[in-house]
Amino acid sequence: MRRARSTYVLAAAFLAALLALWGLERAGVLTEAERLRRRDRVLPELIDLDPADVRKVELARGDERLTFERRGPRRWTIAEAGGVDASAEEVARLVGTIRGLRKSPEAGVLDGGPSSFGLAPPAAVARLWTDPDAPPVATLEVGREIGQERFVRPGPDGPVAVVPARALADVDRPAVDWRETSPVPPWTFPISAISIHRDGLDAKAERGRRGEWRLTSPVGFPADGARIDRLCEALADLRVAPDAGGFVADRPEDYAPFGLAPPAATVELKPAAPGSGPLTLMIGSSPPDRPDQVYIRLGGRDDVMAVDGRFVRRLPEALKDLRDYRLAEFDPSAVVRVEIDAPGGPFHLERDAGGWSLTSPVASRTDQDQVEALLKAANDLYALDFQEPGTVGAPGVDPPALRLRIWRDGGDSGASDAAPELALSLAIGRHDALRKVVFAQVEGDDAIIALPDLFVSALPKSRHAFRDTALPTPQPTAVTRLTIVRPGRTTVLEPADPSGAPNRWKMTRPVEADADLAAVTSALARLAELRASSFVADADGDLTRFGLTSPLLEVLWEGRTPGSLLVGSATADDPSRHYAVLADFPAVFTLQAEALAPLAAEFHDTRVLSFRPEAVRRLVLQSETRRLAYRHRARPEGGPADWIAEAGTPTGGVDLSRFDSLTRALSELRAIRFIQYAGPFPPGSGLLHPRLTIVAEIDGRDEPVRLILGSKFLSDWVCAATSEGSEGAAFLLHGAAWEGLILDVEGGLPPIPDDPFAPPDTP
């Protein structure tokens, strides 16, 4: 209990001590540490003064008086000079010097009257105010200078002290040296707006929230930000040279001799800092003896200055000079709505969570790539030229052929429910194909703009523009009959199993045969995933110009939803694209030729020979001049001795070990494409008088199998058949291996490659 009572006593004593110290401080009683801090200061009462709190500074030198008044965080004016700007840096340095002035420690106690120190009267008196309507917070009298030291005292009744003379050098500066030598001082920047007035130009540009410059008067249009920035840099670099007579006149009676009544040009800068008023710079003529300089005057001031005139070249002469050649600058990913008034429209596009949707002329999903291509083209638009109305013959912008409007998200304005803001509204007129330009006009602006006509390719060409390019073609499982019509051949494919079992197909026309399952599957899959490259016209118009009345390819399908596809001629600008149309589909569209390749494949089963290679007992190779026959041993041993030449067949130079490779290749031979499925062999095929016939006798078969090789077809293939006589199926094989075999049989059988019927190597 006694220990707890002691703790309370100590705590109370500690609190009492703190209260006593606080009371002494409030009463102005200094601690030892505070006395040490203030001991060598001339004006110790300023030790805790924040220089930013000083609102007024006065410097009196005999009959001359300079009064500096604060006009903002970085601006001071000289009251006696009509409110001209003072050098903020110099005034701030003077305040700092007075606040921190220290006594010389070697001076000791000074005896004598004020006159002995040059303080009766003083050479200069400096005063500081934190409240211009109250007495000054500090007064410093400055006396004479001896060597490197100078006498001072804090007011008329203060003790005389010695300070370094160089610390007070500023109090002796001429009044002109206190003036701001930057007509456009640093506090002006950054700016939020600039206005320029001169003959032929009266314009204003403002900086947007995103930092971009935009003309707001006399028209709304993107401004050339780089040019404005260069002009601002030139204005910020302006300097007045006092020693060279840069401050020409104060309060002249007439400004006309300086070309300032009225000025040749006026530039008004609006600082971005809140509460800052605009700075107006008026530009006059050049001094007669200094043609490289110009007279200038600041708004609200009566003095005239002369500065280097090179900045005048940065001033725009016409509105055209302030325009940005880029029509709009927006982030395509921030665009939320697009409207296009055009034939077949209007087209209204809205961005939602799933991408882009078309709400007019019909409601549907869109081709995302096509919309993104339009936005990119609009964002990349650069003007080739700006021309005045009436200087372009029939620009076609009133009324326009099309009007494009793009809205972007307005959410970055700070409001969560901000409405979208218009990023571009463009009237698009006549297309001059000869000059490769299209004329346009921005809403609210009468200038005629010449744009590169590449932009036209991104604009809608029919009422089907922007629609999803996926076409209403059938799924593979929904097709029960597929007909493909090409010049000279109609192919009909049906399921081979009447029950509809999948993955079994047969050809019923032009012949009945097994179908190539891989080819049919590929064709059905490609048909199901077919997408238009673009929509070009309405399907109810004249289709002749698209080659669709005599199509190159016609595909018809039966099933749950029967339909057809017509493929016409290639487009003029891209031969790899073909015009096409679907039955009951309202648009003509284009397709890539590559997408149609599976529909032009060989659908007949490409197997032309099939047997067990080990069942071959005899091979005969008959050329136009020679006949070679070989027999397989009854008990093969797995080596060259398994094959022997028959009587009359030469054996020299023949590699019999390759015969097994030959029989294996023949046993699974496939055609590249059929020339015909039946009928007399066509003239020119060389099959009536073959260059090589290969006959294989097979165990278990009454009739041998044969392969006959005829003429070359183009440079890569050879005509071939498997039937005996003058008619039957004819097909193509890769020619390189066969040509070599034919030549070698003529001169003695050469070594046979491991896969003699493989396609030739591509370089």
C-alpha cells in the first residue's frame, strides 16, 4: 500500500513539473537551450518564423522605398513600380537573410553613438510583416560597412551588432535589379488554357483532364499540343536584360510608339494553380535600333519591356496552325458506343460485358474484329489538309454521305455515374478516288478536312456491316446428304449406313464407291465453321457482277435444315477472296479461298490397290521395250534370296532386297486425285500405251493386280490406272519416283527406294 502511494506522489510531481514548464513557456520565459539558440541572432524573435508567413517586405534607403507585397505562394510585386513583378527568388532570399542574420562572435561589446556606426540615419531599413495591417514583426537598421563587416541593429533602440557585409549585399541593389526579369515568371506554369489574338486568329485552347490540348474557340477540335508546349517553353525562356535597357518605360503616356496600341498580338495564359489569375502578354513592334527584339507589356501593368523577338516565330498565324492533324485521340478500349448514319443504317453499336452488340438496324452480336478495326482506323485518323469552306468543289459533307459518332467512357471525370462523352463526331463526304482522299468535317467546325481514303475500307458498305461473320451453316451431324457441284463434275455423298451410323460415307455420284472418310469429315467440319471475311451487298440484287449466276462451286446439303452455298468470282482487290451467298441469307459475302479448300478435295476413296504384301508370289515389270519377271520363293528366308529372276530376266545390278519395299508400297497405294472414275481413258493420258505396267500375282486371287503408268501431268504428277484394257478409273500419282523407275526399267532394274511412291521432297 505504501509503494502504491509513492507511485502516485511521483506521478503528480512529474505532471506538476510539466505544467510549470508549459506555464513558463507561455509567459515567455526561455529555457537554457532556447537562450543558447538565440544568443548569436540579430533578430532572435524571428527564429521560429516560417518565411511563407511573411506577407510584406519593405526596404527603405534614404528617400527611396521599395515595398514588396506577396500575391501568391510564388509571386511578389513592387508596389512603388505600379505592381510590377518582383523577383520571387530575390525577395525570398532577403527574407531568409534577415531571419537568419547572426552576430560576429569576435565583435564583443560595441561602445559609441549611432552616428559612429552609420546608423544616424541608417543606410537602409528593412521591415517584415506577417499581417500588412499590423505593426512589422521585425525591423533591421543597416549602418556603414567596414572591411568585410557591417553594423546593424534590431530597430532604433536595439543593440548594435556586427555582421558579415556580404550577407547584406542585397540591400544595396538598385531598384531595377529587384524586378522580375522573366515576363512570364515560373509561377505561371503549368497552364490550363491559352488564348491567342492577332490579325486572322482569335483562338483558345484548353488542357483536358487527360493532359491533351483541345481548341475550344472558335471551334472545338484537337489542338496541336506539341506546338502549344513549344510556345510555352519559348515564353518561359523570355528574359529582360536590365543592363541593356530591357525595362524600357514605366507608365508611358502613349503606347503607340511601341506598337502596343493596339498590340500586334496578345497571348493570355491561365495558370493551372487554383486561385491564380490569367497572365496577359501583349506583343508590339521592334525597337528601331534593335530589330531582333520586340516590345512587350503585361496586362494590368503600365511598364514596357524589350525582349528577344525570336519567340514571335512560335506564334501561330492562323487557326490551321493550332489544329492537331490527328482528328481524335482516345483509347479504343474505353469506347462504349458507336453510331453511324449511313445507307442501310443507322448502325448503333454498344459495348457490353460480352463485347460489342449491334442494336440497329437489327439486334445481333457483332464481328468484334470489324468493330475494333473501325475504332483503330478512327483513332489513327490523320488529316492531310484543312481547307476553308468554298475552296473545295462539292465536298459532299452537307448533307454527308455518312456520319460517324464515337462515345468514350466518362467515368474518369470522377463521378461513378458519369455519362459517356463524345470523342468524335465526323461528317464524311465525297470520296475523290483520283486523289485518294475523302472529304470530311468535324461537328461544329466549318473546315473541310482531306483524309486518306484508306479509312473508307473500315466504314459500312451494306446494311449487313458489323454483323457476326459466323454463317448459318449446318453442323456435321445434321447433314444427311452432301452435293458438291464443280465445273465438269457433280459429287454426291451420303451416309453408307442407312441407320445413320456416324463416320461412314459413300459416294453415289458420279459413281457408286466408298468415300474418303477424312475428306468428308474435313469438308463437313469446314462447312460448319465457315465465316465470312466481309459482307459486301444485299443478296436480293444483281448477283451477276459477283460471278454467282455461274458459280465456280456449289454446295448443297440435306438434313434437318437444308441449304446451299454458291461461290463466285474472286474479288478485284484480293484474288484470294471469293464472293459467296447462302440460300435464305440476306447478304453477299466474301470467303477466303483457303477456307474452301476442303470442299474441293477428292471425296472418292483414294485406295486404288489393297492386298497383303507377303501374299505376292510374282512381279512383272513391262516397259515399252523390256519385260522383267521375278518370282518369290515358296519358303522365304527374309533376305535377297527370297526373290529370284525368271529365265530371260537379267540379274546384274538388281538389288532384290528392295522388292519387299516395292510390294508393301503397292499393297496400300493411294491416288492423289482421280482424273475420272469410269469410262474410256482420256486422250493424252498415255494409258492406252503405258510407259510401264507392274503386274503382281497374289496367292488366293485368280486375277493379278496391275498398275499402269502413262503420261506426265504437268510437272509433278503422272497419270495411272489399275484396270486392264482401254477404260476404267484414271488417277494421278506423284511423278518423281515413277519417272525414275520407268527410266531404270528401260536400262535394267535399279535399286528401288524404301518408299518409291512417297511424295517428292520439297525444297
